[in-house]
Amino acid sequence: MLHPATSYDALCESFVWDIPERYNIGVDVCDKWAAIDPDRTAIIDLTEGARADVSFAVLQYLSDHLAQHLRAKGICAGDRVGVFRTQSVWTAAAHIAIWKLGAISVPLFTLFRAGALLSRLNDAGAKAIVVDEGALQIITPLLDQLPAMEHVICPETTTFDQDATGFKPQDTSADDPAILIYTSGTTGAPKGALLAHRTLLGHLPGVELSHDFLPKDGDCLWTPADWAWIGGLLDVLMPGLHHGIPVVAARMQKFSAAGCQKTIADGGVRNVFFPPTALKMLKQEGVHISGLRTVASGGEPLGSALISWGKAAFGLTINEFYGQTECNMVVSSCAELFTSPTGCAGRVVPGHDVAVIDENGLPTGCEGDIAVGRGSPVMMLEYWQNPTATAEKFRGNWLVTGDRGIIEDGFIRFVGRQDDVITSAGYRIGPSAIENCLLAHAAVAAVAVVGKPDPKRTEIVKAYVKLNDGFAPGDALVKELQSHVAGSLAAHEYPREVAFVDALPMTVTGKIIRKELKARACAEAGAE
């Protein structure tokens, strides 16, 4: 655990990894606390409307019975088991049960439908799946297309005949696989990142830093992000349980400011992870929420407009963090310790080796590829059954994230995805700075910037803009937005074309799918 320090340098100098040889996430986040403080609150359950505080003893009881049931069904160490459920106590218990067996949990988002489910479950060769009653209706018609699937288990309607008294978890190595979580697939077919039990311990310093030295008295965690995503599962739920901090479970059928405010109030939430999309929606609704100690965000750069709004809306500085499914929480801000310059995600989290490297795998003082050194406990073991993609992910001893960036005075500045960087008249232009600049304009609700092929400049900057209510598209507004960027950033970075759209294509996690807009821009160029 990180201990507050007087400076970032002092924090790094005092940090040492403590990764035991034998380690099991399920035992750590559940059985550990059930043994020493069984009545301690693990999960504050708001899923049925009324509040129910669920203790670690109850969480152990549920997970042991489900684990024993799975064991009786023939689930063994190394088997893959899907978890197709929304936020709930049984969802947490399902992952814990699977890990206690030494099996591998496969988180699945409840908005997935046939194509997404079949591709992931068949690629994983999942032998069983744990569902809720809604998910059961979705998965049942697909079973004849899942040849490896033997068992579908809905805990709410299952009779657990086996006596789980004295259940013994599998003795796992910290390096044994525990989680198979699929990337969002914004740049191709989803790939399964195989994570070891140690990955939770690898997450902890970044989680602690992004919440200004979590845990502190009174801390209570919540995120609207689904627990099927790494941001919900390993940035919030499991770190909270590891530290014995209550984690709020709350189903949100549709994200809303009112729903957030109610969840925070009813659950006594003090620490929130808001994805950037959620923050943008709250900003649009003019929300102010008091009583929070920390707000963390990651997934894409926030920009100065959101950071400034956050100070007024929450009364605190939003801490940005950076990482990806394959190697998460390796860069973070920490308002309690240092101030990150505008546009920077933060500093390298203690214990990790992060650099910006060139095409030869050497650190560079210029813009380059953001990369993480081998040996980080948070780093994936491999892409599931994909040695080619695994090899391509590395450049020497560096895992290459696919993001472009630059290090300025020790701070990581994100430029853009490698595939998103725009080459125009010899300049390399990152879309994120332009997007953040446009978002600061009162007319802009959402925006995505891509490069459009151009015979003279190689590419031009094109912005796809969704407007706020009360603003109408037109040539005058195009010129106003162009001048706004040219005056705020640089003359060569302003969008030479602006298209007004009703909606932007997004992944289920709320990230803009630029490749779709890039394809649209290329088609437009070909037609001209």
C-alpha cells in the first residue's frame, strides 16, 4: 500500500512491490476479511432500491457455495467461466468463486448480444457461464452455437445442494491466470487479454494514487462503469474489497445525473470513478455533487474544460489515470501530492517503468510510442491463444500501448492512438488536443477529430461535431469553431472541415470509434 509522502520522488524511492509467490485474488478480497473482521461491510447493495449492507462473511458464504457448486459440475483449475451479469452482490461472488477454484473468469457486458457473446465465449472455450435472470434469456437461444458450454448457472434460482462448510480454495501462484478480459475491439476484432492473479496487486498503487491515497477513514467506492470492464472490476470493485472499503453495487438502466446523485447519497459514496463520457454528460446537465473526497477518471484525456468544470461541480480536482486492459493503471495524477499540467494524464505510478520510445525501442525525448517495461505485475500474461498478436504487442522489453505521447518534466502527455495521429503538410497532429479545445466551446456537446485524405497535405483535420441544444449548424458556426481552435492551439491544427452530426459512433464503454469516422472521411475523399 502507498503511504502519503512529502513529494513524488520520496514516494517512488520508498516503494517496493510485495508480490507473494502464492496468491489468490478471491482469498485476498473475501476470505481474508471474513477471517479477521467477518461483520465488516463488503458491498452496499442498492440494486433492489432499498439499501442492504452485505458483510464479508456473507460474501464468503455465497462465493463458497457457488464455488462448490461449480466444482461439483466439473469446473477445474484453468477452465474458463463467463460472468454475464450487471453490478450485484452475486456478480462479485461469482468472480471470487471462480478464482477460488483456480478457474478463469470471463467478464461479459450485459448489453452484449449474439455476435459479441458468441465471439468471446467461443474464443475462450468457456465451459460454464454465470448469469442473472435477464442475461439467461439472452444466452439460452445461443447455446447450440456454443459447443464448449456445459453449464448455465443463475445463482438467484439455483438450489445449492452441496455443503460448502470447510471449502478449501485452490492454492494458486501469483502468476497463474485468473481473468480473461476482452479488449473493446475499436481497432480490430476483440482480443482476450489473459491476466494473472497478481494483476490486482499491480493495480493497487495506481488506484490508491488516483484516489489521493486510498484508503482513508470513511472511504466508500462506486462507479457507474459496469463491472464487466477493467475500469469497474479492477479499478473499483476488487481494490475496494482488498482494502476492506465498502463498494456500492447499483444498477443504472440508463445513466443520468439524478441517478448518480441518488446513488452517491443513498450509498454514502466518498470515492467515484467516472469514465470521461459520464463526466461529459454530467457537465451537460450542470450537475453539482458535494460530499465526495475523490473523483478519478481514465480512458481518454479530459482536457482543461472538464477539469475546470470538475473543480466547480465537485469541489475537488479530478485525478486522471492512464492504462489499458493489457497493462492498466500505470500513470496517474494525485491532487494531494502534485499538480498535473493541463493535458497531462499524470506521472508514472511507483513500481512501473513507463517511457516514450522510438521505432527501435529506445526512449526518446520527442513524441513517440507510450510503452511499459516488462516485469510490471499488472501486465497481461498474453493474448489468449494468439501468439502472433502477443509478439506484436512487444518491442524488445517494452509493451507498446499503441498510444502516442511525450514526457514533459516527468508528466505523460497523451497525443493520440497511433492509428489516429493525423499527418498534415508535414505536421503530426494528435486529435485529442483539438477535441478538448472544441469541447470548451459552448456550442459543442461531443466531438471526434480524424484525418481526411488530401492530395496536397496528405491529410486535413476534419471534426465531426454534435451540438448542444440551442445551437444550429451553419457556415458561421463552422468559421467560429475553426477560429476557436486556431486561436487556442495553432494555425495548422484547426479543422479545415467541420461536419455536424446527430450522434457519434461509440463503443459500449463510451469511447468514440474513430475508425468508423475515419472510414467515412476516406469515403468522402474518394467521392470528391
